[in-house]
Amino acid sequence: MGMILMITIMTLAILVSYMKPLIAQPNPPESQRIPELPKGFQLESDSLLTEARSFSYPSNHTAIITSLAYIVGIIVQLKSKKYVKLLWILPPMLMLSNLVLGLNYLSDLFGGLLIGLVISIVLSNILKLEVPFAMNKFKNTRQ
């Protein structure tokens, strides 16, 4: 599960970083307010491309937290169905906080949610998330 989650997050980060300059929706004006930081500290950006830093659609954070909820939710659901709904509280909480802080428009957040869900579903089907990984699968192969 961990490897599939890592591959999904990296795929999303690269995809969103290349999509942002193509769509080119600027950040909300409220997101330009930078808090006063102590001397010697500076904010780091989470974008892989410098061109993507000034654009907001789709939300990278929402896409990643949605993929986390989906992939971890599938694994948790295989063992116990009680806690799956708790995982799906995370994406709306992140979306609400980004909206309240003025970091993203509502369309950015729903775009990130949709992209995160689609990529997670596609990659979990391709990489067979439901099938437990066993190293002994490779031991019995003839060369």
C-alpha cells in the first residue's frame, strides 16, 4: 500500500505542476498576503515547477489528501469498515480551511478533488491495490 500511495502522490504532484501553467488560473488575491516571519526564515513553495507557483487550479493539496483517503480507505475497508468514513473527513476539512484562508477558489478545490480521485482509482486498479503484495511471488519464477 505504501508504494502505491507514494507512486500516486508523485504522479499527482507532477501532473498538477504541469497542469497549472496550462490552465493558468491566477491565485486569489487573498493568497498573496504573506505573514510576517521571524528573521532568517522564509516560506518554501510546494510546487515542482516555478511556473506553477502563481496559479491555483487545481489544488495540489486537495488532490493528494483525496488520494490518501481513497488508497488508505481501501486498505482499511478490507480489515474493518468502521473507520473508513473518518478518512473521508480529511478532504472536506482541507478544502474548507483553504477556502476560508483564501488560498484557493472553490473550483480549484473541486478540481483537485476530482483529479486526486480519478488518478487514485486508475493507479490502484493498474497496480492492483486489493491484492496483497508478497515477495515470494518472485521466488518461484524460472529464468
